[in-house]
Amino acid sequence: MNQPLWGIDLGGTKIEGAILPSLHEPRPIVRTRIDTEAAKGYDHLVGQLARLVAEMERQSGLTPHAIGIGTPGILDPTLHTMKNCNTVVLNGRPLRDDLVARLGIRVELANDANCFALAETHWGVVNREVPVSRMVFGIIMGTGVGGGIVIDGRIWAGRHGIAGEWGHNFLDESGGPCYCGRSGCVETVISGPATERYYAGLTGQRLALREIVTRAAEGSDAAASATIDRLCHFFGKAVSVVTNLLDPDVIVVGGGVGNIDALYTSGLEQIGRSIFNNRVEVPLLKPLLGDSAGVFGAAALVADA
């Protein structure tokens, strides 16, 4: 008998948990959340995760056999400690081992971009539009830029645990320094804040990305149009590298920047100008699951356990 799937999405301010009946049924038995309270330290955060699991048990009357957790970083497959986490109290800490000791069950971790890609594969736009896809590349473009790879319905994490991290490939020096210590990363060029900075550099005016997009669509602001043109240009160049390397069956673009319609027209054209092929056939799709993707993808980590 298949066990229900337990998943947790560990966010910067909220921790959300859900129990799904199976990989074929995404309507949650339970869905609940509590505050992360990361400012109180690593041990407290681990306690919050355990507290959420206990609350899920209380609400459902069920006991987990395993649990999947989407994290804001990566579990190093060699050192078994967390790295590259924007919730910095996690970095260098053995989160999975500590949770296994605390909960007494198997725990699977994956970063949030991988969980996004996994959820959209099983229950989202990939399942609806391109259900025969074997390889899916999921993009998150928002405050940062990340990605995840799903092959035959399972995450491909890679030897270093960094598979899909295209946000820290080099793209263009105009992006300037990146928090990772390098310069010109994809994230520094086409993230939301990077796009807003570029507009401000042209005009001396700080505008939210949404307003820049509106002005560009209306044709009322030449600098806004130039900003979105630049975004599409570099989006195409960045995605073309991934396409040349992986040649995925489908690309799903999530995050706030992923809502910009021009990416699916001008951005797609720019991909075609840079890939090692005379045409672009890979579908470039918007996701369906919204804020459900993280916790649903986390639950899918323990499918067929």
C-alpha cells in the first residue's frame, strides 16, 4: 500500500507542510505553516521543523514514514552539510542528519528550484502540456536566479549537488559583482533586482519591475523598452547555454521575472539566435502551481519510498 507523501517547504520567513495522498493525487490531506524564526539560530530552526511535523501529525492523525524538505540551499553530497543557503544559519550544518536524529525517519532534502521543477513535472504545466517529457529544466527568476533538472520524474542533483545552478554561470561583465564572489553571473544580469538596477542606471529613477514592464508594454518609456529588450537578449543567451548542454524536452520559467510575457516571444527568439541548432523546438512554459510548487515538490521527493 502506498504511503501518503509528506513534504515541507523551508522558506525564509515561513515553513509550510503538506501531506499528499500519493504521486497521482495532489489534493492535500493537510496543509499548514508556521514561522521560520531563523533569526533565533540553527537549533531553533530545527526545532521549528520538528514542531511543524508534530502539528501535521496532530491534524492528520497520521505518522510519516519519510519526509521531503525543500531548502533554500544545497546539501553537499560529500560533506553532508548545507551550503549556498540564503538562510545563512543553515550553512555548514548537517541539517539532514540532525533531522533524522530528531524525527527518527528518513529525510530527503532538495533545493527549492529542484522542488519547483519536480512539482511542475508531476502535477503542473509539464504534466498538462508535455506529459511525455523525460528531461525538464525548471527555472526560477526572481530576486535570484536558480534552476533544477528533472530526468524521468526524478531530480538530478549532480556530483557536487549543484546541477541546474545556471544562475551562477558567467553571462556578462555588465552584471558586476555577485554575492557568490564572482562577477557577471546570470543572476547579476537578469534577476529582478538586476533589471531594476539597469533601468535606474539609464534614468536615475528607481522603479519596481512591474512598473518597468508596464511602461515597456505601453511604449511610453524608451528606457523601459530598452531594459526589457536587454532582459530578453541576455535571457536568450543564458538559456541557450543550458539548451546546448542539456537539450531539455521542456523549460518551465517560474518566479516573478518569469511572468514577463516578452520572455516567451522576444526571449525565445534570442534563444534561437544562440543555440547550436537552426530552430527552437523546446517549449518555454509558464508554471501552473504557484506557491504550491515548493511544498508539493518536497513531498514528491519521498514518492516510492
